[in-house]
Amino acid sequence: MRRLLLGWCLAWFSFHTVAAELKIDLGQGAQTYQTAQLLARSDVRTVEIPADVAYKRTMRYRAVPLRALLIGLGREDHLQFVASDGFAAEIPAALLLDDHGSQAWLAVEPAGQPWPALAPGKPGAGPFYVVWTHPEAAKVGQEQWPYQVASIRKLADVSQRFPAMLPDSALPADSPARRGYTVFQRTCLACHTLNGSGDAKLGPDLNIPHNPTEYLRADLLRAYIRDPQSLRHWPQAKMPGFSRDALSDTDLDDLLAYLKHMAGRKATPP
């Protein structure tokens, strides 16, 4: 038993003292950044995040302006942030590059100085975490704060990559289902697939074999999205709740309209 405990401690110590690597691929060959390399940059700063999405409290990080690592990226481009646990956040480049009052930072966990655990028995947000200063200025959603980031890559936007997610083209441009498709990309796609399409590996598919609007009453589905534990208490559950600050009632209405619409557009997984 002592040997097992010693082995676990050595493994933990080794994991947290070895510099981590982040791969960024903007379409012209991947570039790898190491912890020490990033922390040695002249533009590294200490940033204070008053309402940190992952830790739910004020946090301070050593961080690099994210756009400084995205040289050559155009505002019309699209990025995917892939975490070590399978979370895959989709963020339009315009949100990262435009001067709109919000700023994205790549927080870097120093080797040998691990950040706190996210919860008892769980790892921290390191080694790399995208945090925002003044996120309210650009209405940055909580799913656009990816942590445990392993890679960043430029891809075609979601509609081009996953046409099976698209609502019916005959719908009016201002229809709730079309608006809900935009909400879905911002809040759900990082964890879920739909019609078998998507890159995330954390949650179940939201349309096949069954769409949640087919087996949950609307009021229960709303309650589940707001607070998953209110409907089904499960200590190991990974889905976060979406408060009204993170997902307005209007956006939730539109999201449910999109899901209900897609229940009639099931597609065979590619």
C-alpha cells in the first residue's frame, strides 16, 4: 500500500513539475509553446479575474494576451480550443481580435505551482486556460472560457463543417430556431454533438436517438439547463448550470425552439 501511495505521489509531482505544451495551428504549420517559454515573454502580465468562470471566485494569473499568439489570423476566421478532457470550444476569431472592450488572455500555470483543484478530487484548470477581462462588454459566454487547453486550431466555421446541424433553409432569417442555432453553437457544442456531428466528446448527442424535447417536458428541460442537479442529483455529473447571466430567458427560448425543430430533422451519423 505504501508503495502504491508513494508511486501516486511521485506521478502527481512529476505531472505538476514538468512544463506543459500547447499546440497552435493556424493553417501554416503547427507551433508548440512550452510553459516556460510563454511565461518568459515580454508581454506576460498578472491579470485579476473578478468572476472566474471555472473557480467561481476572484483569481489572479500570469497570462499572455491571446491575440499576440494568433498572428496572421483574420477576423473572419474561426478557432477551436480542444481541452484534455474532450471539451471543444468553438470561438469566432472576431471575438478574440476585435477591440470591443473584452480581452482574451491565455493564463499559464507555472510548472511546480499548480492552480487549485476545481472541486474535491478533480484537477485544476491548468495548464492553459482562456480567461477574459471585461467579458460583459462582448457578451462572452461561459463556454468560451475553455480550460485544460491542449490545442488551438483554425478551422472552417461550424455550418461548413457540420451541415447536419443546420436548421431548415426555408425558415425565415429571424426565426427562433435560427437564433437558437447560434445559441446552440455558443453554449452546447463544446460538450455535445448533434445528428452525430461535432468534435466534442463530453456529453451525449442531442438529437439521436432522441432529442431532449422528445422525452422531457418543457418546464423540466428548462430547469435542467438552469441547474442539472435540480432534476437529477448526481455528484459525478459534469454539465454546468446556465444562470440567466450566462443564458438569458430569450436565448433559452430560442435554444429550445432550435432543439424542437431539429427533432424533426434527424440525420444518420456520418
